Amino acid sequence: MREAFYALARRGPTPSKVLVLSIESFHGVSGHSQSRFFSQLLLISPSNLTGATALENSTRIGGFQMSLTRYLFALSGLVLLLIVTPSAKAQATRTWVSGVGDDVNPCSRTAPCKTFAGAISKTAVNGEINCIDPAGYGAVTITKSITIDCTGTFGSILAAGTNGIIIRVADTDIRKSVRIRGLAINGAATGTNGVRIISPSNVVIENTVIDGFIQAGISVEEAATVFVRNTSLRGSGIGINVAGKATVTLSQNLITANATAVVNKGGSIFSYKDNVIEGKTDGTLTPVLLH
């Protein structure tokens, strides 16, 4: 890109020396020098170029006639491209959230975000969001393969009046894999669903507490494959609700103090013998004996 500026500037009229000097100052690529270069480029007046008739003059570049105005406009476009492109940073494979973070941050370990919603847009597909310290990180909608893991600290979602986590993975996502680990999701007796799965996907929920939702702790509403392990589902309308043609596997879970423990309307639920399921069930729940 810098060589292209030199080529254009050297083929231009005499005042291109000013542009060459400005391009040299741009070589430092810092935000301040970029702004200074762009300002210099825009402030070059036609009278500084070739006199009173500057706008009528033209320079021949590669055999084509280009007015000085168009010449400068083309250069300014190249400058904008060079300025904007480096600032569009790639999404990180691992991002971080903290109770004292800020969602304007890049979500790095030293400059974490404050919420899961803020971090997810800065996390690459198949990446991971981790929690630095105990805090509430807010409800989130997941639209790509990702892991949210707060193992080792107390990461929570307070979802009063709403869903804690919505999983709606895009059709263009290849793996469609979501992992939730080490969270406390609290509906405060007014939340809708703790985890709501509304797209065909592979979901693993581990070491999580889901409590206090009007509809369900976990609601599976599409043909998803869901594995729930070592998770407490309590104090909700339904512990686990399967409304779509999903396959749900339960292992080492505690499902208690819900109006209904399990509802299965069209899917398959496999319960290994190490689950504790207290309360009534609606629909088929298939016990699986371990040998």
C-alpha cells in the first residue's frame, strides 16, 4: 500500500513532493500520525498545486487522464483504507470477562469485558469465554459454536423477567456446538427459561445451577442433541422441557423442587441411574443402567 502511494505521488504534479513528505510521516502507523497525514492530504488546496487553474489541470497516470481533484480523492480513499484496515482486529479464540471489566475493551486477559453479550461478539467461532472473578455477567444469546466456562470462580447470570441463555446457532455454522460450564443461572422467580435451545445444535451443560424460572430450567425446542451433567435444576415450572425431536442425555444431575421434573413431548430423554429426579414426569423418560 505504501509503495502505491509513492508511485502515485511521484507521477503527479510538482506539489506531489508535499504528498511524499506526508507519506513519510504516515510510515509510523500510529493513530496520531495517521490522523495528521490524512489532515495534511485534505488541507492541500488547489492553489498550492498549480495556481489559480489547478482544478482544470490534469496529470497522466498510466495513459489515462485524471483531474487533480479526482487524483486527490483517489489518494484520500487509499489513505482511508490503510487507516481503517488495521483497526479491524480479528476476533480472539479466547476472551475474558470480569466484574470490573468494560465491554468497550478487547476482552483480553488484561482488558476484559464486563458481560457475556459484550464478549461474544469479540470471540471467534469455536472460541471460549472465561470468567476472571466472581460476578454477574448478564443474559446472552449464542449464535455460533462457543464455550462459556466459569470453572474456578463464581460466574452467574441473573435473568429476572427474561431468558438466561438463548442458543440459536446460525445455519452457516459448521459444528453447531455449544458448551456451558460452571455457571449459576438465576431467574429470580420471574425469569422465562434458564437455557432455551431453539436451533438444531449440539449442547453440553455441565456443573451448572439453574434456578427460579417460570417456564423451564432447560427448554429444548428443536432437534438438538443435549447432554446435561452434574447440574442442579430446581425451583422452576419444569426442570427439563423437551418440545422438539431432540435427544437429551442426563447424568449425575439433581432435578428437584420444580412443579414438574421432566416433560417430553416428541423427543428422547435418556436418564442414567446416577440422576436424582424428584417430582412428576410427563412423557417418556428412558432409564439407562450402567454396567
